[in-house]
Amino acid sequence: MSEQSNTGTVVGEPFAAGSPPPTAFLEVRDLKVHFPTDDGLVKSVDGLNFSLEKGRTLGIVGESGSGKSVTSLGIMGLHTVGQYSKRRAQVSGEIWLDGEELLSSPRDKVRRLRGREMAMIFQDPLSALHPYYTIGKQIVEAYRVHHDVDKKVARKRAVEMLDRVGIPQPDKRVDSYPHEFSGGMRQRAMIAMALVNNPELLIADEPTTALDVTVQAQILDLIRDLQKEFGSAVIMITHDLGVVAEMADELLVMYGGRCVERGTADQVFSTPQHPYTWGLLGSMPRIDRDQTERLTPVKGSPPSLINLPSGCAFNPRCPYADVPKDNVTRTERPELREVGSGHFSACHMSGEERERIWTEEIAPKL
């Protein structure tokens, strides 16, 4: 199934449909999430593959609209929740969690797994938390759904979790409403709710958005400490490369609903292989060295997910789109190719050309 080219081994679709259950704790195979609209089919996620082990953290990065949050909701099974949602979302592929395939499982079974085996920290805790109920009542409900205990026992568990995530006076604040908490405290309460059932998979969708840098650091430290305690697999979804540089073991870069680069965090940060990754790194401020030049933003705007450009979706914004490429047309879509051990990139440029550009033009400016 693989062939050699000037860019490495062709990966294509690394997981064949109907193949045996994976050995990894979480494995996503050819995930597609499409939304029919009056204007056309929105291909929010269009063939995503990755795997994750317990105790490891996967960072998923990309601009708004690249498909990061849609991917997380697909793993959680939340695109098919609601009376009319099946007509809105077309979800296909395979999602294996601890040997169980989720997309083909009954809704009730996925619902039982959601909150206990897998949990999510949503981007905006103020809208994710119900304004009419106290923080404690919401955590109690999340706990009692999966445990046959009375309210007193569940309330004690809620107080314990609020204390564990650093809420002061948890026995009193358990009766507070979301609007009575600061942004950082709401995010801590959301983490407490997500972890109340000791899930084995935790998805954090932009967990530090709109928080000041001090609170951001506290939240990231909290997630890291709790991961060590529970041994959970963590997916960190963000547009902030500084966050994943601190948290992630592995990195997946998304653009236009697809993966354009994947590898260990060290590989992606030290030897990035895709022009879009170069652009993200060039737009990130550094405090570990003197900044002699202005930050360089990625020019242009993300593509429409209804009418993606032919060939490479990044082509219209790529400053190296006109670099000669052997036997490749502009309408041919690049597939993920292995460019190093466990390091993959979807770019038509040869490995030698990418190495030259990175060494001579990009790296000296970062």
C-alpha cells in the first residue's frame, strides 16, 4: 500500500476500514464530519487519523475553522445528540476507545461512556454550565448518572473535587451559581465536573481561552497534575502553540478539516515539515530569545469548508506554492507522508527543498 517518493513513504489512510480493534487506547480512523447546508456540504473534518495512549497528551492545533472542536465533539458522540442532529451532521469512519467502536455503538451505550470513560472540558464554561443550578448540583448530577449513590454521598464527592481543583472554601462554594465564580474558578469547576468520574480520556477544548496568563498557567498545571494522578489520556485542543509546547507529547496540525502535519511535539517544533506549521511558528511570540524582527502572520484567511481549493488546501496562502515540484499538478491533493520516524507531513515539496527553506529562511527568523 505504500510507495516511495521524493517526500517519503506514502501514508494515505493508515487504518483500513473493518480492520481489527487497535491496541492503542484511543484510535480515530478516517473520521469525517460533514454538515449539509443550503449552500453546500461543509466538510468540517475530512478524513482524520490518529491514536493516543493512556498517560499521553495529544495537542491538536490550527486556526479557527480548521476542524479541531468538531473532531472533539465527534469523539464524544455529541454530533448525534438531539432530535434533529442526525440530519445536520454526517459522521463516518471509526472511533475506537479501549477496544470499543463508538460510531457504530447504540446511543445509549455511548451516553453511558460519556462522562465516565471520556469527558470534555468545554471552551466557554459560562455557557457550558447551567445558569439556573448551583455548581454543586451540576457536579452531583454528573456523578449520580454513573453511580448509584444518594445525594449526600454525591455532594461529598462534589466538595472533594472542588477542593482538588483548588476552589477555596469548597464546602461553601459548592452552593454558588456559575455567575458567582470568576472565569478561572468556572474553568476549575468545569474540570472538577469532567473528572468527577475519573475518566480515562479527557478532552480539553481551548481550556485557557479568555483567561489571564497567570490563571492559564494554573489551569495547565492543574490538568497536568490530575493527568498524572488519574493516568488519563488527554487531548488538548488549542490555537495557542505555547500551550501545546508545554503540555503535549504529540502534536497534530489541522488545516481545512485535514491533518497537514503529525509527530512528536519535539519533531514538530524543532523540524517542522509543512509551510502552514512554519506560518504558525512564525506568528508565535518567543520569550526565550531576543526578537529582532516583527512577528509574521499567516497571510490570507482560512478556506471555505464548502469550496476547498483544489489540490493542497493551503495552496492559495502558501508562500512556496510556486516552488517546482516533480510530476505534481496544482490540482493533486498531497497525502500524509512519513518524513521521519513517526513524523508525517502533507506537502508536495521534496524533503530536500523543505530542509533548505527551513534551514535558510524560516529557522533563522524564529
